Amino acid sequence: MASRAIDWRELQNHRHPGTMFKLTGRGSITTCDGISRRDFLEVGALGTLGLSLAKMAALQAAGAAPSGNDERSVIMIFNLGAPSQLDTFDMKPDAPSEIRGPFQPIRTKNPDLQISEILPMHARLADKFSLVRSCYHTAPAVHDTGHQMMQTGRLFSGGVNTPHAGCALEFLRGRRNELPAHVILPEPMGPTGGNMPHGQDAGFLGKAYDPFALMADPSRKDFKVPDLLPPTEIGEVRLARRRELRSIVDSTVKNFEASPSAALMDANFASAYRLMTSSKAREAFDLNQEPEKVRERYGMTRFGQCCLLARRLIEAGVRFVTINTFITVFDEITWDIHGSKPFTSIAGMKDIVAPMYDRGYSALLEDLFDRGLLDKTLVCNLSEFGRTPKINPAGGRDHWPNCWTTYFAGGGVKGGRIIGKSDEIGAYPVERPVKPSEVAATIYHSLGIDLETKLPGPQSRPYPLVDYGTQPITELF
């Protein structure tokens, strides 16, 4: 058989066609060996689970190797659908009724801040988080564009997909232990109408740095921790395929055993095996180890139990957890309150969405604080845009990227602050406008990552971590 040249980059990046590592909790999947099994840890082709020596050397040369606040972690709560700023954190009680909406502002633990009556548990913790009331972007008012910018710092264009902040963090700092560096709960975003990427993967960094996704609802009574050890026969098949690949390579390049690629393959295999056999990983995902009263405090909802699981993962050493409050705007009631069916109204937000969200977030913040983890964990609550100042005829509010509120706690953030200001109807920023790129920069700043760091972009060209000149929201710290 005629030999062919081996592209080592292609070999290193060989992956199962799936986009993310997945811890499956239901159904079955087909591995890259062509074998289907339930509850199997999908690890692609044993993808890169840490930094290669070559990449570490390159990062050290660029001044971006692990340093700074390396103990800090991030929990990003992404409020898919986009809450109404006027009905939550930026109320306008003196505006006309069609602007101010049906809810009343209430006092909070921060005497300078009032928020909506639909978030009473937030009100008791208002000294621990800080609001940014002046976020905006100028891209089209569709969900997908906001998802991209708020999680990566950039709008995708020209075929360049910027990595999620958690994926960039894994590339820059690797993993702390056998657990993944970045986990998405309960699963990646689904369709939201734009048919564009949502910015929840590693983009141009490659699938080796995609997040690890739990494809299950941890609030289900039958939820079980997926078995991280695959059946013996799958392990044997993987070993056989790996030996076959090694044989092919050896027959082509005599010095392969001494090459960095060979060492990387061995390291990948060892790392993947450690993860799959890790008792620490199984324990981290096991919510049954939590007292019932703790689980109930978070709320026995999908979001509430994802918040509890996020706390457990952070304690176990995961660097970054992304929680999608909702998965899609089509199959469930979300923050996307257009009013007409299949969406909900402002009143529906009060009865269905707000109680679940209020309970889960407040429990997470209190738990992190009580365990001494809050200063080491940045908790950021983001969304893709805000809602229209004027209530529409269906009793809801539509998409509005011109002004909305995000908020931050922990990770060095000083609580009880209000950054930025919107106009009298919550339509546009009038003080300290904040772009999505500044939100991304704020996350990196909390982690102690130099904002001038460059990533290996398309065609391996240096790619700035954030746009040149972008600064974090320093008023938070």
C-alpha cells in the first residue's frame, strides 16, 4: 500500500464529529468506534485534556501561561430569552403604565437600590451583587448574535468563530485535575430562531477545547450520575484502534515515537482514562450527596439543581461552569416574553420564570458565601439583549438590544454597586454605556488574565483575546 504524508495537526485534532464532550444522562450515543451505549462518556477520539508542551511553551513566550488569580473560577448564568430590564432590575415607576409595566419596585438590602417585587430573594442579597444597567449592542436584534457577543466578546463574521470565554480559559490554563475545565449545564443552547452559532464552543481553538456538556436534567427524580467508566469492550475497541493508528504512523515515520505528537497522544489517552475512572468526577456530579434541605433550598427545578451542581463542580476544581437558564425559546416558557403564544406574557414571567430563577440564584450566592467560595468565584448573570420599553398589544415586550442590565457577584467584585444608567424609559444608556466586549474583558480581568494575550487564531495567526483597547468594567472591582 502506498504511503501518504501525515498531517500532524490533522492527526492531533482528529475528533468524533460531535461538537462537545458529553456526559449523557438519557438515550444512547454512537461512539467514534461505531458502538452505541447508554450513559457513556463521549470523549471523541480522546481529545486534548490539557496543554501540550509545545502550546505551553508558546504561551509562556507570549506571557500568557497560568498566572494571576489562578484560584478563581467562573459561573456564567446565561438568561436565554432575555429578561425585561424594566420588570426586573431597572424599573421606571414614574413612567407611563405602558412603559413601567405591572410590577412594583421593592426595597433591598442596599438602601440605594430598588428592584422588582418578582425577585424578593434577590432583594435580600443586593449587597452582594452589582448591576450594570447600561449594556447595549448594535447588531441585529436576534437571539443568536447576542449569544455570540456576550459569551465570546465578538460578533462572528467572515467564518471566524471566537471561542467561549470558558474555552479560552481552558486553552490558557488547562485543567486543575481530571475534571473538565469548562462544563455546560444542563446542555448547550438549542434553536433560537437565527440558525447561527451561539458561541458556546471553542470556535477556532478546535474541538479539543469544547466544553463538557451534561445532557440531562438534574431535577428529575430518576436522574442518576452517569457512569464515567465505559464498558470494558469499548475500552478494548478504543485500545485496538489506537494501536492500529500507531502502527500506521510508525510505518510512515520512523521517528514518530520520539515526536511531540506521540507524547501528546499518550498524554491524551492517560488523561481521558483518568477522567473516566475518576471517583472524584463521579462524586462531583452526584447530587444525592447533598442533604435534601439543601436541594430544596435551590428549588427542585432544572435551573435550581443546575445551580447546585455548579457549586459542587466549582468545589471539585472545575474552572468555568456555564448554566443555560433555558435551552430554547420555542419549547418552554422563558424570558422571551412576546406575549402571544407560544411565548408568555409579562404576567407569565412573574408566575413561572421569576420564582424559579429567584430561588436558584439566591441559594447559589448564599451557599458560595457561606462556604467561603464567593470571592474565589465570579458569578455573572448575562443575557443577549433587553426588552422593548413599551408593552406590545399582546401584553409582552419584544427584543431590544439598545439597553439592558447584567449583574456580577464574587470574583473580586464589590457588591451593592450600580454601574451605568439608562434614560427615563429604559431605552438607551445615558451614563457609562457598556459593550459585550467589555463584559468578556471583565471576566478575564477577574481571572487575572492579561487582556493583551493572543490566541492562535485561524491559520495559526495571533488573535487578540479581546479587541484592542477594550477595557473591563473596572467600577465593579
